[in-house]
Amino acid sequence: MTQDLSVPPPAGGGSPPTPRRRGGILQVLTIIFLGLSLVGNAVLLLIVLGLAAGLAGGLPTDLVSSAAEDVFLERVVERGPASQKIAVIHIDGVIDEEMAMSLRSEIQRAADDPKAKAVILRINSPGGGLTASDMIHHDIRSLLTDRHKPVVAAMDGVAASGGYYVACAADEIVAQPTTVTGSIGVIAQFFFLSGLLKDKLGVATVTLKMGEQKDWPNLFAADMTEAQRQYMMDTLLKPGYDQFVDLVAECRKMDRDEVLRLATGRIFMAKEAKEKGLVDEVGYFDRAIERAMDRAGIHEARIVEYIRPFRLTDLLGLSTQAKTVLDLRPEKLAALGSPKVMYLWTGY
């Protein structure tokens, strides 16, 4: 007799129940794993892209550092003997304190490297802050020039005002034929919000002070009096202007009165700048290399640049910058209204 082992149909007819699947947890874990894998691959891709950007244009030959936090890759611009290097340090854009601190690490690295026989400052800058420009100039003089390591400034499109201030730290200045330089002078710019707040928004500001000059200049004032203007000129602008003039006279070995005739804030193209004594030669970057080798007493050299490897903290810095832009705290608003005294060519 044959026994029927099939599952009997449910009472009342219909199909038998579907067996319960046991793969639900496994599917969830698989999805989580794939998500983490995608995130990890994205981070890895960013790292590879950062390294590729660092490798572009040359081959890094060594990992160097002057301090635990200052690690650089050396990118070879032109091949040559590793025992005779010329370090190229770029000064690009508006000069500020952050740039000055970053450049100090590169300058220190070149100063400490016995294989770096000379340094080229490749400048493309309209200038910037007084303090930042002076910091860079000081570091070049104290870490390189005073240690008898030759420095040549190679001017690109613009090396004006603070850019020229920095170039004066070099032993020799080479400007391209189309370089804009000069602009020896000081500028301060700020604005007043009184009319906007009162006339457009109906907001009146009140300032309480002890000390007549405590609020000079005042972001919320209607304007400046002549006494206030003269105070700002004498207190902020004139000292910076005199320092610029004295520095050019000293570094370029020129008579101070001669520099004063040039220190009207006007700009010069390379040919006229050479005629006035502001630069030494009109030529291109390869000429700056030749002059650096001549001053170092060498006939061939490896030309290198310092670059920082990609770091994940660079990505995190983007969010910090965004917060800084949106920072509306009173002290930040007050800083916006404070006069920015600068070695800056505003035509950039």
C-alpha cells in the first residue's frame, strides 16, 4: 500500500502556504556591506586623484620634511643631478597671513637642504597685506639670503606692490617682458553702512566711547571728518609707506629720493622697470634658472618644486571655509568694517 506524503490542501480549498524565506537578514547585511564598500572606494578615488594631481607635470623623487607637520613631495621640473638642486617657490595670488605661514615652511625646507644650491621665487601676485608681505620678505632674507644661499626672483604676469616688496628680498630680479611691476605705495579701503541702515532699513546705531579716537574709523558713521582722515594717514598709511620706500632703497641700492620719485603707486612694464633700476634683467624663467646657477657656481642642476601630498583634512577644510564665509558674529562684522591697509595693486 502506497502512503501519500503530500501536504494536504487547506480546508476550504486554495493553494498551500508559501514556505518562509530565511535570507532577509543576509540581504540587509549585503546591502550595508555594499554601501560601505562604495564609500570606501569613493575615498580611495579621491586619494588617487589627489596623488595624480601632485604627480602631474613632473615626477616626485623624494619625500622630505623640515618638521613633523610639514611634509613635502619634490616634483622635478627639469632633470639634473640630485646633488645640485634649485628649489622653485611659487608666490601666487593675493598675499595674506595664511600664505606667509605656508611659504615659510617651503623656505625653511630649501634653507635646510644642503643639496638645494639656490632658490627661485616665481612671483605672480598683485601684493596683499602689509604684515604678510613683510613676513615673507623677512623669512627669505633671514633663512636664505643671510645664510648666503642665492635667491633669484622670477616675475611672471604681475609682481606689483606687495609682490614687488617680496621680490626685493632676492639677490637678483628677472622680469618677463610683459610683467607688470612697481606700484610702490600703500592703500586702505573701508566702507560706511550708516546710510544703508538708516535710510533703507530704518535702523539707527549708537556708539558709546571713552577716548575721542576710539571709534576711528566707525563702520556705522556717516562719513569721516578731515581730522579723522589725517589721523588714519599719519597712523596707518605713512609708516607702511616709509617702510616700503626704505626697503626698496636698501635692497636695490638706490637713493631714497630716487625711490620717492617712483613711489607714486604707478606701475611699470619690465623694460621701464629695468631702466628705473627696479629689476635687473628682462627675460624668461629659463634666464632666471641660468642666473641662479651662476650665483650658485654650478653648471647644471635639478629644478624642483615642493608640493604637499593629498590629505583627507584638505576635504574637511572645505566645510570650515563655508562656515567662515557665513560667520555673522559681531566681531566678524566689525573686522569687515576695519580698514585693510595693504601693499596691493588694485588693478589686478
